[in-house]
Amino acid sequence: MADTQVKICGLQDVEVLKSMKSLPLDYVGLVFAPSRRRVTAEAAAELIAELRDWESETAPRSVGVFVNPDREELAELLRAVPLDVVQLHGQESPQVCAEVRQAFPQVKVWKALSVAGRDTNAAEDIHALLDSYAGTIDALLLDTYDPQGSGGTGRTFEWEQIPLYQQAAANHRLPLFIAGGLHPDNVNELLDGYSPYGVDVSSGVESNGSKDIIKMTAFVERVKQS
């Protein structure tokens, strides 16, 4: 069985990224949407350059997080910042995802979906939703619903809904990542209960709003040794 994939999101500082070089990471997320973790194209280019000099055999792949991006602005940014993945974290329709995938074949396209209360999404609705995105994306990410924004709440959603999404994603061979409120003390519960393809963490490995190497190390080790 393959290792669970780990994505640490919201990187902003090159020195912090350097401190992570011993960690067996799979993805590093850079936020380009409005957020306290937002990075400029210039800062992102420096971070990507650092990834190219990673010490391990396989460097983490870079994921740019966007919310309802303007196509021209996205094209301009991708010219300056050679990302591996574009993560669409807003209300992007299947058509928009397909257009991004076609316009930028050099990147993978992930779609984030917000998950609300336990009884909000019936099985048939989830299957219909993922059917509509079939062929337009390369992976799916579940995050906690936030009525004020598009994620980054630091709260978990009702994990009991995960199997419904897993079944629907498996029908289209879509890898499924879980985000929302994860941290070193609860990630093993998620892995033991649901065995997702990957996990995505940001605030759960921070102290005082900054990435904490001790927490990041604990998180990655617990996932990889699970």
C-alpha cells in the first residue's frame, strides 16, 4: 500500500522551507488567494527555486491555491512561477476546471469542495457532483465549509461523510485529499478510520501564526509511520 500523501500548505518563508528539507513531504502549498498566508509571485518564485535544490531524491511538488482566479492573471503567474499543481478552492464550475486544465496542460488541476453538516449532502448528490467534475480535474480535496470564505477555518468537518466522497471519487479514479482542522494529535484518528489518499495541513502545524518545525515534523512522522 502506498504511503499517505502529505501536503503542508501556506508556506511563505524560504528559511522555514529550508528547515523542512529532512521531512518526507509530497506537496508544499502556496496560497495566492486572499489570506494572511498569501504570497506574492516574487516570494513564490523564491520558494520554488528552493524546492529545486531539495536535499532528498524527490522534492515535494508545488501546489498553488487559488479562489475563482482570473484566467489572464493565472497565466501571468504561471509564467513567473512554475507550479506543479493548481488547486481551485472557490466556486469553480466543472467547465472552469476543464478550461484551466486545457489552457495550462503543464499543471495538474485539483478541485476543493466544502463539506458542511453531516446530513447536508446525500449520497446521490455527492455522486452527481463528482460525476459533473469527471474528466475536468486530477484530484479532489475536501475542506470544512466556511460561510465567510473558502477554507482555512482550522476546524474539522463531519468525517462520517468521507466514505461517500471516497466511493464517488473512486468511480472516477480521483485521488482524495482531506483538509480542515488536522493537526498532529488527530491525524492518526483520520488515517485509522478512513485511509485517505492524502492529507493537507496548515494552521494545525503553526504556532503564533507561523509554521512550527516541531509540529510539522510530528505531523509528517505520524502520517508516514501510520
